[in-house]
Amino acid sequence: MVASISVRKSVAAAAAYYQHMGKDDYYAREGEAPGRWEGRAAERLSLEGSVSKSDFEAALEGLDPKTGERLILANGIAHTAGWDMTFSAPKSASVLWALSNENQRQTIEAAHQKAVNKALHHLENNHAWARRGRRGSIKERTAGLLVAAFDHHTSRDLDPQLHTHAFIFNLAPRHDGSWGAIVGRELYLAQKEAGWIYRAEFANGLERSGINITREADSFCVTAIPRDVERAFSKRREAIENAAETYGYSTAKGMEMAALRTRKPKQEMNREALLNMWREEAKTLGFDLAKQQNLTPKPEVMKARGRENSLKMRSDSPSNPGQNQPEKHAETRSEKTITSPKITRLLQRLAATLDGPSRMSGLRFNLRQKEKNLERE
């Protein structure tokens, strides 16, 4: 699933989630907080850059991380802390990222992050509602969301898997400056829409950087990555499918059970070791990304071929046989226009009208009248 959502019921559970996010991110340097702040609510609280443990936990408690001011009452375990909305790149994009050089990896990751942010901004503008009143019975538009985004790069089976966990706090500003809890149900209803926006923006970003993609229904794949290579780097997916077959799972709930049955502890491995492991695995598969990219036409070439094929299809169709037929048809249309008796009569009458200066004032009326007559004939 490209965009998934799950709830963190308690503050304690969400605090543990933060620790988990930090351990999973092998890009986080020792002593440096993982994650980044996103959302207009973060701007209101002057939160920017890396997400520190203290700021994260203060927001969970309904406090302003900078001033300590209470923004909303957090009722311990009874208070829903927030929601994890995860955006996962299509597997072929993750494989491309893993096997690329450093510059291209940065380009791909930047396109992924931009796509995540666009989806989050869409949620802010269209699906973010705050509660007000007794037991939160009144809902109103928020003035933004408070989000801590954690970028990760591997699956539990140590396959490349570019994805971002966006933790949406149950804390949002209202337009009058007050703060309140948010309506979680609206986020669930917008899950698929957010995923579609993420995929569309990610695909566009890759194309803008010169990476050729093939669009498939509501998703896409990187053209340079063959299906067998993509599948080989999908060991986690394969394990879930095998478990589903073994235990007879076929529903969405069943697939969740299969995922839990095959869930492994996260393994720690540094960045360079992972990149080397992925390159060696690609060699074992007989796949050379550089050669494949040289064989894959550039996007502009594909577009040009598309235009050529479109013209060829029109020229070869039964109604237009022969390569020179379009020009012949154009000439025939021109001849028919000139030799049309109705148009000829109109032109003759127009010429006669122009020959008589005293009748120029009636030109507009005469032309409109002739057009009406022609429409009725």
C-alpha cells in the first residue's frame, strides 16, 4: 500500500514510536535527532529542522515545545496521541534509488520528499478538522497540521524501500488562535486520495529530473528497472504473500495477519554496507543499471516517438490509407471549400455589395442574414 495510516492511542505509545523511528533511520547520525517538522502548525510553534525527543514529547502532551504553555488538555492514556500516515515509493523507484550514484539518490529522495509534502499540504487544506465544544461535538477547519516526518530507506528484510512516516499530532490550531484535538476519521477517509497525490507528484518529479517512467493506472514504475529485478528486491512482499497462501488469508485483515506473522525485528546496518549489499545483489541478478539506462530512451525521445506513432497511426488507418494521404485530404478540403456553390454565391454577393459604396452600411446585416440562410438550407 502506498499510503497507509495507523493510530497511536496513548502518549506513551507515541513516545516509544519516536524511539523506534530513530533506530530505524540508518541515516541519522549519532546524537542527531531524526525526522523533520512539517505543517503550518509547526510554523506557528516555531518548530523547524530536526525533530528532537523533547519537542516531540512536549507536543504529545499538548504543550508548546518552546514555551511550555498548555495548548490542549492531554488525558494520558485516554487521549489519542496522533496518527502515522506512511508514504511508500513504488518498489522500482526504491530499487533505482538504491543502485544509483550519490547525486541521483539525492535527486530521487528530494522528489519523494516533495511528493510527501504535497500530499500533507493537501490534507491540511482539505481534510483537517479541529474539535470544539462539549466532548468535541463541533468540528471546524483547522489552520494547519503539526507533523513530524521520518524518512526511512529499508524494509525489514533489508530490501531498499524508500518511505516516510508522517506522524500527525492530535493537536491543531483553529483560525481564532486557539488549539484543539483533530477529527481522525477525516484522515482515514482521505488516505487513498493522499496516496494518489503522492504518487502523481513523485512521478512528475522523477520525469522532471530526466528519469523515464511508465504510468500504470493510478501508480507508475521506473522503466529502467525490469520486473524480475523489482521482484528480487521485494523479499518482504514475497514473505507476506507466501504466509497468506499458507494460512489461507485473502481479505485485507488477513493480509495484515500475514504481515504480522512474517514481521522480523529491524536489523541494524550502516549505509555503505547496505549500498554495497544491494549492488552485489544486482550483479548476482545480472543487472547493470548504467547499461540499462543507456538502453532506455530518454523521456523527450519517448514523447517524440509517441507523436510520430500517433501520426503514423492516423496515416495508416483505413480512412486515411497511404503516407501522403493527410496532405491529399487537406487539398481536397480546400478545393471543396472553393468550389462550394453556397460559398461561391455568398462571395459573389459580397463582392457586389463592396462595389457599391452607398450600400456599405448594410454589410454587417447582409452577412449575418446570409449566414442564417445558409444554416437553414
